[in-house]
Amino acid sequence: MEDRAETTQAGAGHRPTEINALLGRGTRFEGKLHFEGRVRLDGEFKGEIRGEDVLVIGDGARVTGDILVGACIVTGGEVDASIRARSAIELYAPSRVTGALHAPAIFIDRGVQFDGTCKMAPLDDADARSPATPSPPSTPAPPTPASPTTAAGGE
């Protein structure tokens, strides 16, 4: 009985760090990636990434698109994307990241090149479902009515 408990605990402790899928260096993929578990990208990816767990973007990676995951860890490579994470985003040197970051916790290491915006707040339901889109342009205010002197010909 005791052995079974130890096996379960050991399995549970090992599982979060296990890589379920890998896009290695020299590999290119364009499209949609939906995953469970931990995924690592070291190659080129262009498109949409969705997952409930951890996405690791490593050295040599070039990622472009829209990312919505449980957590995103960028340890190197280049990312040009909107990154939304339910728990955290971590950027480590020598990564180069361009885009919008949105997560309850954001860490940017010294030496990271980052150009974009950060929103450190929990994702709301709309953020967690839809692809990231820029805010719609604000509607201009309606024109103010002309003053009586202007309407009468500027007397």
C-alpha cells in the first residue's frame, strides 16, 4: 500500500516538467496548435497557439502569431506575438519579444529585448476565449452645435 502512494506521488511530481511535444530546431510549422501538457518550441512557428498548460519557447525559436496558454516561458529566440497567459509569463535573456503581454504575473529578466505593452491583471472571460485583437478605434465625439453668432453669419 505504501509503495503505491510513493509511486503516485513520484509520478505526480515528475509529470509537470515532462515535455509532451517538441518542435525542434530546423523545423517550421504554420497553422493552429492546441495542446495539453507541456510543449516546447525551438523551431519556427507561425499561427495560433492554445493550451491550458505550459508553453516553453527556447533558443533558436521564431514564433509569430497569437498565444493563449496557462503559462508561457520564453528562454530564448524571437517572439512577435500577443501572449496571454492565465497564470504567468516569464521572459529570460537572450530572448527578443515584440507584442502585447497579458497575465496576472509577468517577469522580464535583465537582458531581454522587449518592445510592446504589458498588462499585469487576470484574464477576463472574453480574453480567455477570443484571439487577441487591438481595441477598436474610439468613436469621435459628435460635433458641438454651432453657437448662435456663428450660425447667424458671425455677427
